[in-house]
Amino acid sequence: MVTTAHNASEWGIEKVDVPAYLDRIGYTGPTGPTLETLTGLQRAHMLSMPFENLDILFGDGISLDLESIQDKMVNRGRGGYCHEHNLLFAAVLERIGFTLTRLLCRIRLGSTDVQSRSHSVLIVELGERRYLSDAGYGCLGPLEPIEIADGTVSLQDGWEYRIKREGAVTVLQMLNNGSWIDSLGFDTTLFHPVDFQMANYLSSTYPRSPMVTGFFAQRVVSTEAGPVRKALFGANIQDFTTEGIADQRALSTKAEMVSALRDVIGIRLADEEIKKIEAID
């Protein structure tokens, strides 16, 4: 059983402006602590809040203070990376009555090598059932919560995810080109804000961290045909399907990159941020 021994003051959830957040993600549904609400909020978050690492590339660093996250992602229309997304999402959920636990986990992406606990997820308790909720995995992550029970399969807009148990570890898998690949793994270790600070420091400063070495901006975009998973990797803008990359276009100038960030990924950029993008090698 996942412990929920965290208290509100430890995580500073009183700082989050719930109405402003709901307006930012365009959510007008119910707000009671139910599966319907959790599903609606996670989907709206994923369709509105981009995943991006611009501040790391700018050299500005990443603050996990809720006021800073809220100012960046809610007020200024930027995105963020996993810890920013999930700490903001967790605060909103707790403020409206959900019981949850914040966990640090290991990204796998099909690799058999043991990775550091660089990613974060939420475990939300609804009665006797527990759900994995992750608003910060990027465009390949689940749009909706998934019940944590061995063998659970969740079909989401043509994408399939599965929960698998490995002893004390729970693994989230994704069906890719007909094969199940591991996305991430987690256990029920109790974490505190200081643990997230250390994971954030490693992910945003370690020279070999993907967040330091790569240019990432992703979002799930709503279309008439259904959600489309779009990603900017370096100088390439890509559309992903369950079979892999469906479309790819190279961006040849910084102006095209800024346009893609604004018009495709949906990141609101201030003039000074555009100048910083133009200065990136």
C-alpha cells in the first residue's frame, strides 16, 4: 500500500491558484475527487501544457517552488518538464480533495540498464483502487490515469499501455509497433521535496542528462481526427504514432524553430526568450 504521509505544508499546495490553472487548461468539467475528474483533468493538462526544457538550455535553471512553476506554466503560457508538470498537477489535485503520493521513478524506454530516479509520477487513491497519473512524461505518455493492477491494459485514442509487476516494482509499458516496451518503473519508497530537488538538480545540470544535451518540446495536440503527438527534437519536428514517426520535417532556421514552438507545440514566448533561442548553438 502506498503511504500518503505527506502534508499540505510540506509541498506548499496552498500556493496554487486552482481557478487560474483550470482556466489555463480549458477545463470546465466536475471537480469532485472522482475518476471522471482525474481523467478529465489529466487529459486537459496533456492537451494544453507543453513538455519543454528551454530554461535548462537557456542556463536559467529549473525552480520547483510552486509559485515559480505556476508563474511559468499558468501565467506565462510556457511548458515545463516532468517535475514541474507533476508537482503542479499534484497540488491542484490535492486542493480539490484527492489523496495522492508523489513518487520518483526510473525511465526505461525499452532499456535494460538501470537508470537514476530522474522522473516523477503520481499515485492517486480512489477508494480501494490506486491509479498511476503522469502529466509530465511528454507526448508519448498516457493521456489518462491507469489503474495499478498487474496486467491492466488501457487503450487511449489508439495507444495501448499496460501495467506489469516485477516483484516490488511496478512497470508501465507501451505498445510500440506491435511489441510491449517498458516506459518507466517505480516502487513505493516515500519521497520528500528535498528528494525532488536532488532529482531536479541531476536532470537539469548533469552534463550527460538528456535534458541538458538535447532540445525538447512536445505536446499532444487535439485535432478533429483525434489527438496527435507532436515533438520537436533538436531541429526536427515530428509526429508520432504507435508505429513510430509518421511525419518529420527539418527546421533550417531559428525563425522556423520559434514558429514551431509557438504554432505547433503551443508555447507562449516572450521577446527575451526568443533572443535566447536564437543564441542557442
